[in-house]
Amino acid sequence: MNISTLLRGRTGRTGRTSRTGRIVAATATAVLTAAGLGISAAGTASAAETGRDTPQSLNGITYSYALQNQNTGRCVDDSFAYGLRAFTCNGMNFQKFNFYQQSNGSWVLQNQNTGRCVDDSLAYGLRAFGCNGMNFQQWYLSYPNGSGSAVFRNANTGRCMDDSLAYGLRAFTCNGMNFQTFNFV
């Protein structure tokens, strides 16, 4: 089973904004306005300020999932307050990512809350960063044992997304252990 098949069966969508997404966007705008953070005259933060450049998808379909680590049970989470981390799964948009398929077979993961993309480089490590179309933000997926779970390998560094209680969420040499296997939830 590949990600297109897996994801299409769940929440494939083509540019529709859900009611929840509109509520979150309105709430985020209100919070940013109250905090005085980068709000333009139109009342929204600019793409440069939030990292919300929307990646392009090869097939025009956006898939949306949270990623839960098989070893720790924690979900990948991104917020402006705490950055990219593993955190107890809670169903909030901090833990939901849009998946955009690229022409080279990789995927770009963009957080629904911050608009930032999951990025890995040798200089900065695993982090959330403004989406920029570079291969630091492209991830190849493999499916160990034919399961619906995936291993995410970065196109630039070749390292895998990894979570453990000892080291937290990080990019690490791919090793086939369940610290590097994530379920789509």
C-alpha cells in the first residue's frame, strides 16, 4: 500500500476549507492581532511572517493527517510557542499536517496550525520552517512490513524522522527501528 492509496481513502480534498479550519484561522488571526504580531492592513499575517507559502501538489490533492510514533505513542506537533516536537496526541491542529505529493515521489508536510513545513538539514536539524520548495522539506516514505505505517526519510540529509523518550523528536540515521515508524491518525 502506498501513501496515495492510504491517504485517498481517508481525507483527500481539493482546496476546500473545513469549518474547523476557518474557526482555527479566525482564532489565530484574533490571537495574533491581540499580540500585535505581524498583522497586515487586511488583518492577516503575511506568508513571509508565518511560513504559509502553500506547497504545490503533483496531483492537486491535499491529504491531512496527524503522525503518531509507534514507539512512544506521541504525535508530531508544531506551534510557534514550542516549535516542532513530539507531544501527547490531542487531535488539535498543532498535530495535523497537510501532505503534498511532489514530482520526484517525495512528500512535503505542512502543519495546519503554523503553516510551516517539516524541514531537516545538517546545519539546523529537524525543525519546522517556512515552506520554501527546497529538498530539506521533501520526505520519501517507505512502508515496513507492508503495513499502513510509514518511515519518513529526508531527501536532503537521508536521515529519518525519529522519536524516543530519551532523545525526543529528531532526525537520525535510518535504522529500521520503530522509533522511526509513524502511524497516520
